Amino acid sequence: MHDIRTIRDNPEAFDDAMARRGIPNASAPLLALDEARRAAIHASETAKAQQNAASKQVGAAKAQGDEAEFDRLRAEVAQKKAEVADQEQAAREKDAELIAQLMTLPNTMAPDVPEGTSEDDNVEIKRHGDPTPIANAREHYDLTADIDFETAARLSGSRFALLRGQIARLHRALAQFMLDTHVDQNGLTEIIPPVLVKDEAMRGTGQLPKFAEDSYQTTNGWWLIPTSEVPLTNIVAGETLSESDLPKRFTAHTLCFRSEAGSAGKDTAGMLRQHQFEKVEMVSITHPDTSDDEQLRMLACAEGILEALDLPYRTIKLCTGDTGFGARRTFDIEVWLPGQKRYREISSVSNCWDFQARRMNARFKPADGGKPQFVHTLNGSGVAVGRALIAVLENGQQPDGSIVVPEVLRGYMGGVEAIDR
């Protein structure tokens, strides 16, 4: 969320920043609400002062036996009290309107984010590994019968999958390998968070109010998390940390749930876009001075997973038109899928600066004793487990129908080197 004081002090800069997001003249309605809110507060304070002054005079009029003046002053006190209540209510309403509008505006862009309107304008910054030529490469759902969409559809409908046998074990092995790597090598703290959260948690990371239709809500008001970024980042909601506590680095392997409301007809075949999926997430809570370096660190952690699995990938910097709502800068990692003959997203690593921290009221107290400041928050997939499974299956496919298991996973697979068709 944005700071109205900053907008008030420099509306032109805010308008320029929002214009990069395709939102023109963003400051005008905000400043109008802010002015109305401040006017109501001023009117309330003025009426309160007048009420207090009249209240002091009531006693004097009573003592002097001036009943007419006593009655006049008492009526004035009652009138001013009503004015105070009305103006305070008006201020609360304008404040709620202002916050509601601020909640719907996306984060500003870092200066180095490339201009653009769609994914076609994203900029490739790195490519690792050469895709191995595979004659007649097949997609993952044609490589094994142990990814069962028919049974899953009978149980739950479309965009679900049921995994069996060695494929289920390979999926589990991938998640375990990712967690172990992030904890043992990358220094992240493992968390097992709830996958049901309150409204406040979803608002804190920016899923509400704008993206309510993209998530599932239970009948008693809980939300099924679309990503464990939500509970992990909200660990520090409402907290004032010590500077020495930073950075905090978390990782979690959880189920995630998305309605995919805006993706009708997109990626309907296979496991690429599911209502229920698993992801290993990374979240960092940092000092403002170190968040840009932390983003590169997190990016390297995610890239390291793919390199250990010997999967070709490319890293791209998203343009202004493709960067997510809460992010100031995002790098996507796309893994090579031979069956599709293209790179597909498997991780996004975003720096949100203080955008989420303001929504959550998450701060730290500087070591020098200065005024508490908002922390910076970052999140990144480390990586999507289902998509990693797809990549391992497609890149490991052999002419005889078997699938080579990456060496780093074989210990998790009981020594199995290849899965027979």
C-alpha cells in the first residue's frame, strides 16, 4: 500500500510511477479524498474546542443564576457534541474510502524494470544449459499412465491430477530435495504454516481485495492459500523487529489452491495449470538497504535447484506490463519443456519493497535508536513442484519409454536410476 503523505508531497512523481503501470492521473481522486478527510478532522477538532469552551462557561452561568445563559450554553454544548460526532463519522468514512482506493493500486516499479505492455516485452538476462535434442519428444501426460486425470476428474473435476507409484514418489522426492537444499545449503528456516488464513493475511500480501476471485474461500471465511507467501510473509505482520533480527529467511512446502478464474481454455492439457498444486516457497524479510541484493540471492537459490536437477532454463526480467500487482521488480525462471518445445515459467522471484509491509504494519527498530521503519519483503518459488516434475519427466524421457531420474534425486528414490514406462 502507498503512503498518502508521500503522494500529497509529490503527486507528480506518484502519477509518473503509476503511469508506468498504465494508470493515468492516479493521485487526483486520492488527494480529493484525503482533503475531505482532513477537512472533516479539522471541523471535528474545531467543534470539540468550541464544545469544551462552552462547557466551561455552563458552570459559571449556573453559579451566577443566569438561567437564560445557562440554557443557551447547554444547548450549544449539545449542538457541538453532535457536530463532533458527525464530523468524526465523516472522517472515518473518508478514511475508509481512501484506504480502499489505496489497496487497489499496484506497487511502483523499480527504475531498472523494462518498459512494456505484455510478456513479449520481457527481457532475457540469462540462459543456462542447452536443451538436449529429443526425437519425437512427448509431453509429460503421454509419458506415463501414473498421472491419472480421468480418476481425478471423477473425484474433483477438471484441472486436478492423481499421481501413482513411482511418479508420486518422484514428486515427493523433488519437494524433499528442494527443502533440504534451501535449509542445509541456502540457510532458510523451514516452516510448516497453516494453509487456511484470515482476510487480514490475504490483504497483507495483496491478494485482497483485488484478486478475491482467484482464490477459494471456505463457508466460515477462511481462505485457502494461493501460495505460502501469504502465511510466511504474515509471520511478521504487526511486529516491530530489532534490526539485528534481519534478515529473516523462510521456506515452506505446502499445498496451494487457485481458482484460475482468468485462465479459461489456457493450459487445459496436463499438469501445468491446476487448481491444487504444491510449491516450495522462499520468503525473506530484510532491511531496506539490502533487499535488492537479497532478491539476487533468492534468484540464485531457485536457479540452483534447476541446475542441480540438470534442467535447461532461462531467466528473464519482467517488463512493467507483466509485473505482478505487489512486486516492484520480478525475475521469472523458465524451464525448458521438450514436449512443448518452449520455456515455461517455474519460478518468480519478486522484491515488494515496503508495499506489503505497509499493509501488514511490519517494521523494524534501527540499531541506532531511530524511528521504526518498514521492512522490505521478498518472495520466490523455490520451485513449483508439479512443474519441476513435468520438466524432469520430459527432459529425462528415453527412446525406450523410460525416464532417467536426476542423480540428486536417486537417494530419495531408493536408488532408482530410471522409471520404466
